[in-house]
Amino acid sequence: MSDYQVTHSKSQVFYDVFERKAELKHQTHYCPGCGHGVAHKLVAEAIADMGLQDKTIFVSPVGCSVFAYYYFDTGNVQAAHGRTPAVATGLKRACPESMVVAYQGDGDLAAIGTAEILHAANRGEKISVFFINNAIYGMTGGQMAPTTLVGQTSTTSPFGRWPGNEGYPLHVCELLATLEAPVYIERVALCDNKNTMKARKAVRKALELQKNGAGFTFVEILSPCPTIWKMDPLDARRWIEEKMLPVFPLGVFRDRPAPQMKESPVPHHTFVEALELDTKDGDTHERAQTSKQAGRSLTLKMAGFGGQGVLLLGQIVAEMGMREGLEVSWLPSYGPEMRSGSAHCHVCLAQERIGSPLISHPDVLIAMNEISLRKFAPQVKSGGLILYNRSELPEGFEMPQARVVCVPASDLADQLGMAKVANVIMLGALMAENDLLTEESAMSVVQSTLGAKAKSASVLEMNRKALQAGREFMQKAATPVQN
């Protein structure tokens, strides 16, 4: 038997067995002649050859590539339709040493995801984007895509795309090349072996640039879609060469070093230090060190009508947490009304990194009205705390597995002569129950929040009295209602 050499094999970056379906464990779900399989292999081989498998995070969206996580044996994150660049941005910023690969189709990237790709490119995010352009929506039945050619038929343009009605095909490479930040942009095609080899080089270059710390890299890959085009696989490849290349010319649209960015006046890693500039006593850093205790955390939901200062209260608590050296998040939710509409927010304060800003079962609920109390009280953790803005509970209220304290913050604010400080009174009540936050940081944040109004000594004094009123009520006058 003569010696032989294997020149083509499955990349080690792919799983040995594809577990999506037991009967298809040795093949992908892509149609015969589809370009996704070739593009996947180009990306996988480049990752393997550069030794990046353990550092790579593959981000795939809605579309034909939705099951990429069944094939790539790397980190995998699934993104909502069009949001891959946004998700990739978060991953790269959170894990800057990782290789982040965004993989998108034309219906995903060039339609619903246009804003995400433009702004990620404009910021120069250090990610590599591989854009599969087959001029059609493949997974959902063959609708017209932003890249569909003039005259090309689809399920939503049965008589062919007409510029007067649907506009012209979108040229993404040319569009991104008008921006300052991208470092590498190229369009390649999978129409024959020669062009596939060029695509291979482009994919590797994009990943090498990211590996070396360069900025935003983007490779557009013209790819066949025989099933939706209703063509034989060989005819589909010829169609790319004959029809797509004249409209989407191949070539390099950007290849240059990243532009010199001006340093941010507030570096991310010294954000807490920057907040010290707002304090007069200069002891924020010292408090940040002494207040951090292992395992300390607090999750809160504040809810009420728009105009009651619910969202502002959440912002104040979140910034107080930052000044105390904690990890924080603030997630608002509100309707279109300026006043009287429902509003609530989630606030997390933690010693460790926060996985999600969404809170299902808060430690504390601050309910500024009855509607919010009835809606959110059942969600509070067993043994948690509810602060309700009334002197007594509403009739028929079913007590949750939590301690409820009625704090008539609105009435107390009226007694002070300023109805707007009801939310600050609630803050004082919260601080009386939890020593995670300090009065010094509260007043510092309130002062910076008030802005020009902070110049008024009477306004500052009113807010200080509001904090004190909330504290004193909790310490001396409140009678907890037990379940």
C-alpha cells in the first residue's frame, strides 16, 4: 500500500459529535451546497492554527447559523436577532483577553441589526465580524433582504426588487468603510476554489488583527443559498460570480492601523476614584475600603407613579453604592407618560460582579403607591423588607412572607414643606434598616444630583431633614407588621 497524506479533515475546533439530533450526529443541519459549512470551516481552521480555541467566544444570532453552538467547541453565546455586535461588545469589554467572533447573515446584520453593527464599528470595538451575504432571508422562507439584488425575486418581492419601491441593495462594506475606527474591512466570495482561498486568508487576517490587539475587523462573505434560490449547488456558485460580483465587488475596503484615540478623561478602572472629585471631605476611598465586607449585597425594587421620584431614587442608591466601592446596576422600566404612569426600577448592590440587572425576588421593595404594593409584594424574598408609602396597609391586602413597614413618606414630606422629598424620606428609612450605605454618601450624591439647585442651602437642608425624618421614623415610630 502506498503512503498517503490527509489534506482535508474536520477541524479540532468542531465537536467530534454534533448532538443537535441523534440521527444527524456526524453532519450539520445546513442544506447541500450552503456556504455556511465552508465559512464555518474557514473560521474553525484559523482558530485552531492560531491556538485560540480556549480563548474564543463565538456569538451567533437568529438565522441559519442559529445552531453554531452545536458545532464550535468554543465559548458560545446566543444573541437576539440583530444584536450580535452589542452582545459581542459586552463580552469583549468584560473579557478583553478573549477572542470574540460575531457571525451574522444579511437579514440579521443588514436589516434589524443595522444600528448595532454601525455603532460597534464606529466605536472600533475589538471584535471580528463575519458577515454571510446570500442576498436573501434564508431561514424564514426567502423574503427580500437588504442585500437582495435589483430584479431578484423573493417571497416578498415576487416581481423582483424594484428600487422605486424597495430601494437599492445595501453595501455594508462600503458603508462601514466611511467610518474612522475600523481597521480591516474586506469582501470575499465562496464561488470557486480560488476565491475560497482568498476568503480563507481574509478570515485569518481578521482574527490575527484581533489577536494582536487591533480594532474592529469585518469580512463580508458572498455565499450560495441553493435551496432558497431554487438552484443546483453548482449553478448557485455560478450565480454568485455572474450576478452578485458585479453588484458587490470583491476587495479590501480598509486596511490600516487603528486610529489614535484620545484617552478618556475618566478611565473605566478608576471610575470610583473619579467620583471622589464630587466629595468635599475626600474620604470616599477610605469609606469604600471599610464598607466592603465579604458577601454583602442588596437587591431592591422601587415602584410607584411617574413623578414620585422612583427612578431618581434608584439612581441615587446606585451611585451611593459606587461611592461605597460596590458593584452596582440600575435597570429602569416606565411607560410613555411624563406623569402618573407606572414606573419601577431594579437596583443591585454587590461585593462581586453582578450577573444580571434584572431582579426576580428583591430583598427590599419600596412601594410608593398601592398598585405597586399589590403588584410586587409577592415577589419579595421570604424574610425581606417592604417599605410602603402610607400610614396603614390597604384593606384586603394579603400579607407576604416579608416584613412590611408603613412609612407615610408623602405625609412627612408635606410636613417638611416640600412634597418632592418623599423619595428621600424613603431613602432615610432604607438606610435605617441597612448599614450598607452611609448618610455622607447619600448627601454627597443628592448634592451632585440636584446640580444648580444644590447651591441653595435651604434645598440641601431640606433633603438632609428628609433623610433624618425617614431614619427617625424607622427607629422610633414605625411599628412593623408581621405575617
